[in-house]
Amino acid sequence: MNRSRSSLDRLIARAREAKSASTDDIAVPMGFSARVVARAEIGREEAPWWQVIELRGWRVLSGAVCVALLSVALNLQPIADAIEQDVLAADDPVTFILGDS
């Protein structure tokens, strides 16, 4: 809202600075001024979905990399403990878990 308001204020300021011309020389279609004001209020149209992905892709990718590195860092100790207990080296994990019966 603030951004569109500032662009409207700039448009109004430039219109006030413009040279005044006689209305006899100007052939403006009917409703032209209303279209100009409506266009200024609308502002920039929304970008298509693929452009939004392209614009924010690097930010999302860097966030995903940070989450992946954080999860590896937090789970490094449990993985090391599992390797030390020889769970991965057991012939039959079910027999190892249930014990020798």
C-alpha cells in the first residue's frame, strides 16, 4: 500500500510540474484520465508463478542447504554411536536386536 501510494504521489507531482497546454490542442479519448489513475493505483501486476520461483529460488535453496547441514550436525553423534555399537556390522539385525535365543 505504501509503495503504490508513493508512486501515485510521484505521478501527481510530475503532473503538477508539467507545462500546461490549452485544452483545444489535446485530443484525449473519453475516460483516459480515469484509466491513468486506475493504472497508477493497480501498480505492478503480479508475476507468473515461474518468475516467482526464479526470483526466490536461490534464497530457498540456501535455506534448504542450511537445514540439511543443521540436521546432519545434530544427528552426527547418534550416527557415530550406532556405528560404534556394531549395529551396522551385524549379520542379522533381527537376531542382534532380539538377542541370542
